[in-house]
Amino acid sequence: MSSPESYTWLITGANRGIGLELTRQLLASAAPTHTVIAACRTPDAASDLHALQHDTSGAVKGAVHVVALDVSSEASIRACVPAVQAILGERGLDYLYNNAAVNPTDDSPFDFSYPELLDILQINVGAPALLTQLCLPLIERGRRKVIVNATSGLASIGLDIGAKCTSYSVSKTALNMLTYKQARARPDFIAIVLDPGWVKTAMGGPGAVLEPAESVSGILSVVTRLTTADSGKFFRYNGTQHPW
């Protein structure tokens, strides 16, 4: 069994950007230590994750396992879960961090690609919904039982951001509702949506205002302090909350 000072994480989209930085910062923690299951589409090409696995500098305090997960594929999602279970053994899953997402275009409500809209909904809503459902027995065995669904300020109707990135915004608003439902269905869990901010990643682009390290430092400060009273809330990386 895991010690009181050790937590288990499953992070999707862990080979780059925010997912990779989450993995890095978690593995640098000496107290508590973390076991990170880093899921990505092509593990053989995930050189940064493998570098963390084989680090001998002493900077890595926890353990990292790399597993295959293509969030656009139902078969891949289903195949990932037994691999995660094998790694965990008798341990449960303390944190499920649904980070992987796509935002391929800045479309509008009257100028969008229907097939692309469906693909975005499948990856940004369907994949985290299915993965969380399949991981339910693992979360039930976890000590923390935290589900973090990565969202965006673009998902907030209250922020009145306008027509940009319509398909992506719609998908993340749907993810917000999924999270609300998860929180209400399982009051013994902690299920939240979290906006990492506008981060300098492949998705965020070079014009973004946050470095990944700054965003992730805030994210981890928020999610590791969550209680059941926070379940169903819409957080920003700095701990403040967005309007729905």
C-alpha cells in the first residue's frame, strides 16, 4: 500500500506543455512524494518523459510510468486503464488529471467545420468522461479521490468573451457541466474544473502571458489543498474562481 506521504496521479497529455510540467514538478517533490502515470499518444517518442524516468541527478524524488493513451480513440482509452491498474497494484488513484485537449481552430458559430466540431467534442468531453468512468474503481480506492478536468476561461458564459474559438469553447463548457454532474453524483469525490490560464504552450502560442512553470506551480497549490467543500467549482490556476 502507498505510504501517507505518497500520492498517485494519472495525467493525460503528459508529454508536452502543461502535462509535462505537471509531471516535472510532481516528481521534484520530496514530501510528499508522488507516483505519476504519464499518459501520452506515443510513449516511444516521449523523450522528455523518458529523461525523467532515467534521471540520476537526484532532482527526481518520485516515480514516473509512461503509458499509451490516444484520447481520440475509444479503444486506446479502454486499453489504458488496465495498464494503469497494473502499475497501481493494490493502490488507488488519488488524482486523475484530464489535461489532454485540442483547440485546432479559431472558428465562429456561423463558420465552422461540422466534422471538426465533432472531433473536438469527442476529445475534449467524451474522452475525459469515458476515462473517468473507467477509472472509477481506482478512484474509489484512492485516498484523495480528486478529479481535475482542465478547462478554460473561454468556457465561461459569465466572462462574455465573445464568438472566438466557438467549437473549443462549447466543448469546454460541456466539460464544465460534466464536472458539475460528477461532483453531485459522488459527494465523496472532489471533482473540479481548472483553468490553467493563457500559457506559452503549443496550444496557447507564443503570445501567451504565463510560463508553464508559473501556471503549474499555481495549479498544484490549488489541487493539493482541495477539500470536498470545493467539489463542483470552477477554479483558476491562482486559486480564484471564474463565473460559470
